[in-house]
Amino acid sequence: MKIEELRIDLIESEPITPEWRPIRNMMEYPGAYRARFGHRPFDGEPIRLSPRPAYGAVLRLSTDANIETCALLSVSWGKEHVEWEAQAFKTQWNGELVGENALDRERMWHKLWMARRYFHVTSTTPLELIDELLWDLAGMQAGLPVHKLIGGFRDRIPAYQVVTSLSYEENLAAAAKAKQEGFLGFKDHMMLGVDTNLSLARDLRDLVGDDFQLMHDPVQQYTVEDAVKVGRALEDLGYLWIEEPLQEVDVRGLKRLADELDLPVLALESIQGHPYLVTPYLVAGAVDIVRQRGFGITGQLKLANLCDMFGVGCHGGNPHVVAAVRNDDWWEHSGSPLSPPPSHQTAFAPLFRDTTRIEDGYMYPPTSPGLGRDIDLAGIADRTIATV
């Protein structure tokens, strides 16, 4: 199944109001022996501008098997900006993709992996998108959802909800709501120091009871000593894990922490380069659960399988990967109302509907062939203003 054409459609939305707010502000801990920086919920006013159209670039790959896939490549408030990005992407990648066998995903993944360096890319997202679209093509040709094409492991995964940048009281309300909505767990992102975080942890456990899973993610704000103190308290409270307790360049600190605690330590969300850069952490025994940051679906499978060989969990990532591996026990569902994405990123969301379902406390992966998305091709055609 050869790729015959790479085409990019430029699309325009109806006028919408540009609005955006940062997730967080930085803060410095008072009285620290060395300067230590954390963060707190953003408390300023969002950016709002007058209504205007948003513009998007839809990447389309066509094959000689009469199978086509597409996805949103980029978005912008400026028509010229998105057109420039589309032209640049096609100039760079047309010769690399057209004529290639779309089923040679492993070969293409290694080409994409090295292109990160050779092309000096500022974001790997467009490259990872290519890998996902190759899996989509293969699934559609086989008539299977990607997780079954990989070799399915399960058809549903327990789901917990996570919130970001909420106040103390809002965290309690969000946890209560998550339990009421049927989620099986809740993860906080509280970042206001050891004593406040521990107070919240106790209040959360009292609120939701012992039959509901809780996780804590302080987003790298602790010292090793802080993390040991918090981790031991969380053990007593029956927490499931502590996530990103330290800066992740601190292999020695993570190793000390993992040795000190019975509570699993989940880390490596911010370490780019998976699956290769995770190996020293696994060899050192510095982490109990690896955060999934694999490069594309192919890279996520490599990372999950590598962790499995070490007897380590690998959490997060594409729903098809989560459904196809045995060492990711939970699905993370975001429920962060205070930090919505920029409005131009959601303008075209109805054109590409994810069919992953959250129901009765579980995530159910898509069941239709390929990635299982519900794509409004007629809507894309109606919004197309130019083709590159």
C-alpha cells in the first residue's frame, strides 16, 4: 500500500472569540536554603480579542489502495501563518512520504526519529502525527481498530480523573464530582508545599472514602526529604502513587526515593527521547512507573514493552496503546475547567471526533477500523478555502 499523495487543505472557521489563559504562575518558596521555585494557579485575567475566523491545515495521505487518512496538522489565527506552515511541511515531507509503503511503519518511525535531529524541529507533534496516520491506514486496510491490529489485551481500562491548577477547595469539589460521575479514582495537582499538600491529601481521603483510588502529582516541587515525608504519609492514606515528585534529571534522588518508599514513584513525564533515554532509570531502579512519552504510537509501544521487560508499569499515552499493553492499569481523563486550550485549537474539534468512551468508571477504546475517529469529511470540504 504505497502513499500516492500528500495534500494539505486549508480550512476556515466561523468567527469565534479568541480567549486564552495561562495554566500557572511561578512562585518562590520563602525561607528556602537555596532558591526553590514552584507554581500556583494563574490568577490574572485571560486574553480576549474581538471575534475572528480561525484557520487550520488538514494533512491528508492518499494511497494506491484507495484508502485515505487525514488529521489536523496545525491551527492559527492568521491565514498566512497556517498557509506558510502547510507549504513548509509539504516541501519538507512530500519527498519523504510519497512513494513509501504505508505499512512499513517501523522503517518510517526510524526515519522520523532521526528527522527530529536532522531537521532541527521545534516540536515533534507533526512527526508523531505521521506515525499515527500510518497506523490509521493499516487499521483501515485490515478492517481492525489499531489496538486489535497491535494485538489487543483488553477492551476496557479503569479510569480516573485529573485536575490541574485548582484551589484547595476546588480540588475537594472536583474529587467529589469525579466520584459522583463514576470515576474510580482522582489525581490532584496540588503545588502549595508539603504541609498544605498533606492537609489536602487527608481531606481528600476523608471525603471519598477508602474504596476510591487517589494519586498525588506535585509536578516536581519537592526535595528528596520533602518527597519522603509526603510519600510516607500518602502510604498511610492508601494512595496509589506519587507522580513527578522531583525534577526528573535527578536520577540519584529518584533512586533514593524509590528505595525509601513502598508507595510507587511515577516519573519521567518531562524526559524527552523515550524510549531510549528511559533505560538508565530502569537499570538504576529509580522509578516504579514510567510516564508514557513515547514518540508516536510506535514509540509508545517500544517504551511500554521495554518497561514490561523490567517489570515496571508504563502509564499514559494513546488509548489504542493503553488497550494493547498489559502494564498500564489506568486511563487518565482530564477534567480541568480552569485552563481550557486556546479557542482556535477547539474551533475544528467537531470535524475530528474521538470515539473513545468514558462510561461506568472505565475507558472503552474505539472499535471502528484504524484510529476509530469520526471525521466530518463534508464539513472539512465546506470549510476548505485552498489546497497545498
